[in-house]
Amino acid sequence: MKNSIFLQKEHSAAFRLCLIGSISISSMMFSQTGRIGINTPNPKATLDITARTDGSAAAEGLMIPRLTGDQIQTMTANIQPGTESLMIYATAVPASPTAKVARITQPGYYFWNGSNWDSMASQNIYTADGSISTPLAARNVDLNGKNLVFSGSGSVGIGTTPSASAKLDVAGTVKASAIDYNSDERLKQNIASINSSGELLGKLRPVSYFWNEKGKKKGGNTQLQYGLIAQEVEKVLPNIVSTDNEGYKSVNYNELIPLLLQTVQEQDKKITELQKEIQLLKKPE
């Protein structure tokens, strides 16, 4: 039998386009409601494709256009307004990408967002048992009004945009049952004993304070606080002060622990020496 095509009227509201070949017969239904059905007489959407259930081993599914990155770059110049959501599959990255195809960084599905091609994977920050897609910009997750932000550089912010100087930036109180710090000798170099830290600590000014409105927005509470002023600490111990993306400074209080320990040891040594002198003075002549 020769291949043939004919239009068959099913009823007053639908027509069937029949494609008859030497091996198989398939059909496409055109509804007067403006819907098209493939392998279904009752399309429920603008385009309704139903897989065959006749036991055939033939591949089922929908294949969208497959183009190389260079081909996509060439056709982008002719894309008309109002074509947002246009979808293609890139088989290769463009050799010399322009701004509109710069996000085509690997083979995969891409869609036109009105100004450039964007990866369909990049709109999901995580895939089950997978990994975060290629980060082109920060990704935000809203958790009941509290943001969890993944930056393009691999930093994470909870309730705030992560600082460039920290891998984890939290605006608020952090609770943990234990925190360990790397301290193995094999990880360090240029090790030197600390001497006379009491002089450095004597230059620091302990203060009490309350957070102002800006401080509260960065996670501060309403309770009385005790601490130091970062700008003052920076003049004495600049290596324990860092500055975030907005220019606000913070102090690594953990770095003060060794200095305090050395000062205590120094004071203990002086006390021991004084006690010996007192004992000598108490001895009868």
C-alpha cells in the first residue's frame, strides 16, 4: 500500500488526520475548540500527546529541536518578541559565545527568557541525589520569610546575603552542641610562641551595648551585650577583624583565647614569684 494522507470527519466538533503507510496507521485529531490530539480522540490541552499502549517497543516521547551552540547563536539574531519560553536542546557549547548564549556552558535543555538563553537546570538549586547546577548568580530559597542564599562563589547565607569573607554567614543566633577547630601541627607553619600578650589586651576596651536597628536587621537581639568595638580592635589586632560586602566589620573573638591564655600564664608566673618573695620575707633572720 502506498503512503497516503486523508482528513476524516469524526463528528461535528472534530476532524481526524489519518496517515496510512505500508506498515502502520497513526492519526492526529483536530478539535474545533482549537486543540490538537496525537493518539487521542479527546485532546484535553492545546496539544495533547498520548503514548501508544499497543505493546509496541517503539520509542515514545517528545523530541525538541537539537542544535549546536553555534547554530543557536546564529538563530538568536532572528528571534522575535513574545517568544519567551522557546525551548531547545544544545548539543554543544558555542565556540565564541556572545552575551545572549553565554549561559550555554554544557549540553542540555535551554529556554529563551526574552533576553538570553538560560539553562533549565539553573532554575533549580538542587536535584535529588545530585548537585547544585552551574551557579551563574545567587540562588534564594524562601523558608517562611527567612532567606537561604547560595552565592555563585559557593558561600551560604541564612537570613542574609553571604559575605565574601565567609563560607557561612548567619544573621541571628547560632546554636551548636560542639564546634571543633582545625589545630593539628601538621597543618601549620611558622609556629611561634606568644609573648607579652597582656600589653596588647590592655589596649582593648571592653564595652557593654545594645544593638541599634541596623544591628537588629543583621541578626542582633534586644538584650544587653558585652564585647569590643571592631574599629578599635583593628588598630591593635587587624588580623582578627574582617569586613563584609556592605563594609560592616566583625571580630573573631576566638582568636583572643590564646592571648588571654598567655596573659593568665604570665600573671600566674608573676604571682608565683611574688609568693616566693613573700615567703622569704616571712622567714626569721
